[in-house]
Amino acid sequence: MRYTIYLIVMGCLLFLYGNCAPVFQTSQLPTYINEQASLSSPLSPVQGSSASAKLCADPAIKMKPIYVGLKRLSRTEINNSINDLFGVDYKLGDKLPLDASVLGFDNNASALTVSFSFLNIVIDESEALLNQAFLNASSRSLILICQTADAACATQVINKFIKKAYHRKITTADTQALLSVYQIRRTAGDTHEAALKVVLRTAISSVEYLYFSVGANGATSSSNRNLSAHELASRLSFFLWGTIPDDELLNLADLGTLQNPEILKAQTLRMLKSSKALYLVNGFASKWLDLDLLNGRTTNLPIFPQFTSQIRTDMIDETKYFLQEVILNDKSPLDLVNANYTFLNDRLASFYGITRAPNTNFTKTDISMTERRGLLGQGSFLTVTSGLSETSVVKRGHMILDKFICASPPPVPDNLQIPESFASLVTAREHSNARLANSSCVGCHRMMDPYGFILEGFGPYGTVRNQMPDGSAVDNLTILPDGRRYTSPKELTQDLAKDENYKYCISKNLMTYALGKMLVSRDETCKAVNVGIQSVSSTSKFSELIFSIVNDVSFKMEGSK
Amino acid sequence: MKKPILRRTFLKGAGVTIFLPFLESMWPQIANAQAASLKRYAFLTFPNGTMPGTWNYNDVLSPLASVQNQVTVLNGVKNYNGDVGNGAHSTVTAGILTQARAKGVGFTTERLDYAIGAPQMSIDQVIADAVQTKGSLHSLVLKSPFEGGDFPALNLSSKYSGRISWRGNVAVEPMTRVKDVFAAIYGVSGASVDMNKIGPKKSILDGISASAQSLNNKLGAEDKIRLGAYLESIREVEKRLPAATMPLPPQPLSCPITGAPRDVAFHSYDLWTKAMMDLIILAFQCGRTNVSTFQFFIDGGIKATAPLHMDEIGLNDIIKAGGGEHEFSHKGDNTYRLINKWYVGRLKYMIDKMSKISDVNGATLLDNSMVFLGANFGNAREHGHTRPIGGILYLEDIPLILAGKGGGTIQSNGKVLNLAGASLASVHLTAARKMGANIQSFGRVGEINGFGQGDSATAVTQTIPNL
């Protein structure tokens, strides 16, 4: 009971906004979108409309690169690349201070800062890493490629290592700099191996390893420039694999052919087929959908004991298998919201009440006979957006707007005032009506609440329900501000799949992740508008969306700032 | 940049003798006059404020009930330097010890800029400048290893809500690992760090410094700022390379000998905060520093950084389901009071320990110290203010308490002072002067942006009587 009250109040607190703009544009998008965007640019596009498509088609905008700038590797990127560089599973990243996340992603270039603690930990902990690597026979042979205890051998070791560790073409100056560290250590009395350890620790503490895109061969970042082949290889590799390029990519970079669109496309497809591309599901999709939040959800509550920790894990797995299918088995990006299939094992199928051929493993399951479609019909989404004992139309509506339409309302204003009269309201509809009648709530809730109501037929743990907890009928009537009316989730997801805003939104999220940069200004958001138009449709494949991003000016070039 | 090389050349030479005992003349000593007035100040801050009416012994302060005679509750104090709205966390936190309103100057810009007036030093740094004992650490600046609470749209970097000690535009980089603090206090040998690790570390710093410097010349303005944080970090690491051995405690202080390598991982927030506080106390006791700040947790922390101590007060499941500590502050109910109480319990821990340690002049360490515990907002739910009927914003009083007698300069005898609208800048000014900092004014009292009167460049000169 305490939880119920708490969750209702919490829902209101989180999402009752005081000063949202109360008026909507005819394009159905609330004006706050433009207000937010106008912080950076007064000319941000009106998403999805033909006007914005026309505006963004302007060649001057299309050809304009974006500034991303120096980007420090995230903790996970450090974990992955250390593994690739040394062949040991040493989670250096896990020892570092937690990264701030922006829009859910932890690879944002402007949020990834370096502090005393960060650098100090890299330098200190790399000692244990090197000790481990030199003890392990296979990683030792990977690094120590020559046997003489002299500078000539050190040079070979250095060159092999930094070719992979630095995210650009290496120069003789790079080698010389590390070689002088080697010589200083030898002079100080270190053995050949001890000196090499210090050299490699220096390399992974350096700006060349810790930051991506540090300028190729003296290029400056004070003017627009093409990424070098090596930088492009790195950006592509961090995007799809969350780690440094493999030998094949590096060889193409050495040959200087990677920028050739045919080769770039072939490489993109090759990389998506690699098992390393699973990282895209974990690094991008799980974060995009806040899947981590489900991990902490309480199980076995008296109110719903069927939600066990096994079911919780199953729900996460369902979504991961589904994302893997769409992203890596190359289905249409529209499937994310409108697929009539999902992945179930026996346990989860019976939890949902779905009949299928028995299998204790997860198998692709046809759900066309149910109301469930895409991510919105999955237990993970439905549970993460609910309270512990009841659904929240506000959270669900907010998540749909935020993740699939990119029309997220602004954060809770700090001067939030909840009318006392709200406390006596009972049903979700009563609460919603009260918010819609309140001038300081209606601005945001007019959009959020309807999107949430359409999923009321699914309880707080994603099971189908025919009546509300108090015995009343399920009230899932949804009328959007522009008059569109839905009485079933299928109708909404079908429309969502046709919505230009969705095409824009999935492109924008993926580009934000690919670049490690929020797309804010008109010119930046236009990139996502263009990519969405070009590559998201019912017949297009996910790899087309990915390649459309990889082949965009924003990915292949670096703007100045 | 020739100077550091020269210094290192010197250090290389010094390396051979570094295991020999220091000459006695190198030991720091506190002059008799200084010893007589040796005072320490620890600033502890917690995030997101408290609810009005809860800062009393029947409620949030109940953990302190048994030590009332060691503290003074300061009611009625206002934190005038913050923004209403989503910049509140950043501005109020960055300003809690500077008492000057921060202004966003770019999401990636980590330097603090000010809405009006000259860059301001935080009060802990002002005091540390005045009272640093020869041979000791200037100040000990600590925080949790979280970053976040940033508001990119408002051009406010996460540093604003994650740093409280500032020297003008630049944050004093806090330490987040117990073992770093330990080595800073005890030196390499005391912390059982192998001195052989220091030489390689210096070589690494030299190596990365050279390549970063040469890159710096090629960068555009924005990238220069990002690289600047890296370069600054190199300097910070260099600066804090531990000494070979801890200088002996300045006489007449004594210092407990502690041998084994000490680290407490960040698994239990309870144990970790206690370990950090133990080190503050040790540093005071051993005369290794006289001023410390400890920000328990970043302000406005988002769900990804739900603090671990929720586990320890049985709230973790709720936190994970519903969001972070910050979201609870907006609720401002009994659950949030539990969180506040947990922080107040930290002060109790410090009071208990410090009151059992003998210090100069036959007094306890607590008697010779001031311990500040406070937060930025006086109304957690509304983040600072209330808006009574009529729509006028009202700035609420912040939660504030001082423990210890500051070497006999404050009473701390269980009083509850009502300071009726006094500025936090006045409190800082008063305490700094009692600590021995010869300053006539501190901070600025503008009205909070949004409260109608705009900022004022006028420094605060009024002190608090009867503290």
C-alpha cells in the first residue's frame, strides 16, 4: 500500500512539469522541442515535416561536417581495447571513476573528461596489467616479438604496439618518444623487460591512446578536415565493436583504400557479421532502452510473486535477442517498434500466456495473434516504465516520446507544485484528466499521457490484463493531440512505423552513439533527418541505416571548432 | 617548459639518498605560538538539501542527540548563490563554499565562471592559504568517485555539481581513492608503497607530458580545453607523487603509526565514507593538513549513479526501480529523511572519533577543530525555495551545523542559533576569521537569479555574533 501511494506521487513528481509550453504546433509536436533546440540554434528543424526534409536537403547543410572533437575512450572502450591490445582480460576501465552519461549513452565526447583520479588510476593500475601480460605466455608472445634485450628490439615492440593502440597513423616521432622513455629507464637501471613495461604503460596513459581522433600527421583541428584512413577505421571500429580496429581494417587503412565507399561498405557489413558486433546491442541498444534499470527491479513482491529473478533475466534476454535479430540479422529498423515476432523461452512464454512450440531455449516466436508488437510489447519495456505495483501512463508515454519520437519533454522543473486535490484521485484516468485540466501540467502531459494509456492492457510486469486492479475495465483509449485515436497497441505501433519522427529518432539515437555527440543544432539534427529519410523504410535493412551513418559526411569528416 | 625537467633532474639525483632519514632540520615544526592556536577545519557537504522543518533533533538530526553539547545548529542561513530551475544543482553546489554564483560557460568547459564579479576562492582554500603549517599538505580535498549531474542544455559542466573547492576559475581536483589519500598523508613508506614505483611513474609522466604538449599546439580552441583537462591532470599527478616517507608530525603532535597498505574499495558506501573520514582525522591528528573538504556525493545525481549507501539503509531496490537519490529529494518525504539522516550519521561518526583524540593544549582534536556539515537547498522538493500562494518564490533556509570548538573560538554547547536570513557567506567569513584567516569580506550576496533583484557584486563584510 505504501508503495502504491509512493509510486503515484512519484509518477506525478517526476513528470508533472510546471512550465511546459501549453500550445502544440499543428505538426503535432509540442513547441518545447523548438525551445530546447533553440538554445543552440534558432533554426532547428521541425522534425519529420516535409518542410524540414526540404530544409535539410540543402547541399550546404548536407556537406557540412560536424565537430565532435577529442573524445576520451569510455570505461568500456578501455576494457575492450586493453583486452585486444594485450590479450589478457584485465578490466582497467572498471577501476576508473564512473563516466557521466548523456542521453543514456556513456560515450559522449564532451562528458568524458579526465581528472587527477582518472589519470592516476590509469598509470598506477597499468602496472598490474603489464605484470599480468608479461606473465601470460600467449600475451607475452603477442607483445614481445623479439628476443634481444636492446633498443632495436624495443623499437619493434613499440611499433607493433602503438600501431594498434594509437588511433591514427603512427610517425617516427611517436616511436622516438617512447624509445627515449625506454632509454631513460635503462639508464635508471631497469632491465629490458622492466623498461618495456614502463614504455607500454606510457603508451596507454598517453593522449594518443586515451583519446580518439587526435589529428593525423600534424593535421590541425582548427579547420574542417577529412578523417585519415586510420582515424576512420578507428571511428568505425569503436562504433560497431566498441574497441580498436582489427588487422584487416588497419591494413586497408595502410593501403589508403578504406575511404572508398565500396570498400567501406564491405567492411561495415563484414564487421556487423563478426561476433564483436554484439557490442552494438549492449553498448548502444541496451543503453538506449535503459535496460540496465530492469536489473535492479525488485522480484517476488507479494503483490506479484510471478515476477521472479529468472523472469527478470528472461525479459532482458528477450529484448537482447530481439535487438540482435533486428540489428545483426539485418531486419528493418521499423521492426523495433512494429515487429510481429519476438524471442521467448518456455518460462517467459507461459508468463506472458503465449502458446508456442515448447523449447527451453529462446526461439523466434510469432506474436501476430497477440496485441504485442516490437519493443513496446516486451516485458522489459513495460516493466521498466511501471512502478512496483501499478503501471504508469506517464512513464510509458514519456519513454515512447523520448526513445521513439525524440520529443522528450524537458526535465521536471524545480518549482513544481502539485495541487493538493490530486491526492484524493484514484484511477490513472482521473489523474490524467486532472493534469490535463491544470494549466501548468497540460503542456507536457497532453502528449505523454495518451501515449501511455494505449499500453494499459499490459500490467506493471508486462502481462496481459483484462481488468484493472480495482476490478474496473481496462481503459486504454488514446487520443493524441492531433486527433488520432487508438484503442489497441497494434494500431499505434503501425502508425509509429510510418511516422517520419520515428525514422528521424532511431537515426538520431544511433548517430548520437556513433559519433559520441549530441545532435543539437539545426545542421546537426538535419543529418539525422537525412539519414532517416534515406535509409529507414519497411523494406530497408538495419545495415543500410548503419552504412548510411558511416558514409555520411558527419562520420567521415571532422568539423572545426 | 624547462623548469620541471630541471626539478626532475634534481630528483633523480636525490633518488639515491631518499631512503636515508631526513635531517632533523628538515622536519616541520610548529612554532610554539602557532601550536597554541593550532586549529583545523573540515567541510562536509551532502547533496540535494533537506525539507523545511526537518533540521532538528526530533527529526533528521536525531543521530546527534547524544552529542548535542559538541555542536551548534545554525538555523535561518540562506544560500544566496544559485539559479532557480535546472541550473540549481550546478550553481548552488559550485557556490556552496565560494558564495559566488557560477555561470555556465560551455558544457565542456570545466572552468568555473561567475555571473558577476571577479573569480572567487572557496572558503576552505582561503583558510588553508592562511593556516597551512610548514611542510604539511595545503588542504585535503575529497569526493566520491561519481561524476554526472550535468545539464548540457544549460551549458553547465558536470564539474559544477561535483566540485566544491575552487581556486578562482579552477576546481581543486579531489581525490577519490582511499589509497591515494593514504599515500598523500603517510608518504610512500607509511602507505607501504614501493619506492621503486615512483621512478617509473615519473618517466611515464614525462613521456605523456611531452606528446600531449606537442599535440596541444595543433588543436582548435575547443579541443584545447579538453586536452587542458588532461594536461592539468598530469600536473596534479606529478604534484601528488608521494614523498618517500611522511615528514614526522610537527611537534608537539603525535601520530599513530600505521603499517599495512591501506585501501577500501568503493563497494560499501558506509565503509568507504568512514575510511575517508578516518583519513581526514588522521591528517589533522598528524599535522599533515589543517583544512579538508569532503563532498559525500554529487548533486543532482541521476539514476545511473544511484549512491551505494542506499543498500545500507535498505533503499536500494526502490532506488533502482524509481531513480536516484535526487529523485527522492523531489519527493521530500520520510524516505528522503532517512537519506538525510544517514549523512548526519557521518558527522556523528566524526565527532565521536575526534572527541577521543588528544591534541595540543590538553584539548581534544574536536575541541581544536570546526566541522561543517551542510547542504545547498533548504527545500529539497522545490530545490531551494517554496512558492507560497501568490506565486512569489521564497528562498528557504539551508541545513547547517557546526561541530567542535575551533580552538575555543566557537561555543558548540548545544545551542540552536536562529540567524534569521543571514547569508552563508557571513557564516564562512566568521568561521574563517576565527580560524585565523585575516580577511575582511567574503563572497557576494546577490539575490538568487529569479528572485527578482539580480546579482550583487558587493562582498559580504558582516560577521555572525555569538557563534
